[in-house]
Amino acid sequence: MATTLSLLSPTSLSSLRRHNAAPTRIHLRNTPSKFSIKAFSAPVLTQDDLKKLAADKAVEYVKSGMVLGLGTGSTAAFVVDKIGALIKSGGLTDIVGVPTSKRTQEQAASLGIPLSTLDAHPHLDLAIDGADEVDPNLDLVKGRGGALLREKMVEAASDKFVVVVDDSKLVSGLGGSGLAMPVEVVQFCWNYIW
């Protein structure tokens, strides 16, 4: 929606400054004059728009022939979508994805991304995933999406790990969002730990 703004000339501004008095009202014209401009508001980006932009940037690290860790969550889903589109268009070839959750596995398979497991590919070139929180030291909270163990295993097996977040995930300190902190409980050697 356009709004018409009238520009004030230096002469009209000087009359507002008399005796250093602040103006009580400034009237904007609703009809264009020869000194008018139209201002258009910039489109507002939604959180999903920001996630897509961040995902597009992260996928720039992906090269043909890579074995990739495919993350879980709403932001990682945009990464998987972008990789699927690039494979379909021929922009990426010989990609193998190792998903960090059943949900990501189903999404990637539906997009034609060749999939494997960490057992078959214990060394990954790159993993891309989201995070629940990121502090100024780049410490992360991950796992609120329920895939903490698989995410951790895939990301530990990767040469590089790219974290994709929008500004809503930035916090001054971990736990700063006020949401629950994920805790991993596994049966393996639990007696040894306690």
C-alpha cells in the first residue's frame, strides 16, 4: 500500500524552529503535490521466509558427490526441500543423505534423495541441521524435536556441521528461551553412569 508523503522545504522548517519551540502538529498532505513522493512498505518476511533464506545459504555448502547428514525440524525441512529440488533439476548429483529421524527419512525419500545409514556411511562430508537455541558463543540447544541421539551421532560423524537458524533462535544464554531443556536418557550402560 502506498502512502503519499509531502516534503517540507527549508523555509517551512525554519518557521517551526522559531524560539526553539517544538511543533505541536505536522500535517501530511493526502493529495500529491510537486514535492511529493510515494513510499512503498517493504514486504515483511515471515519466520518461514527467513528459514528458507537461511536454508538456501546453507545448501551452498553442498557439492555433488557428498554424503550428507540431513537434520530434523522445521528449519532442516527447508534444507531437505532445497537439496531435493537441486537433485531433481540436475544441480546436484551423486548425493547420499543420512537422515537424523524417521520424519526426515520420509521427506527425503519423497523428494528422490538417495538415502543410507550411518552404519553404511560412518564418515559424512557435511551435516546440516537446525537448533533450538544458539548463544553468542555458538553453543547450541538441540533435541527438542525428539531426534537428539540420531542428530548427535550423525553430526559427530561429519567433517563439517552447518547450523541453520533464524533470529528467533538467538538467545543471550542457553535456556534463555524459557522452553524445556532436552535431556537424553538411554539404557545403554546406565548403571555405569550412576
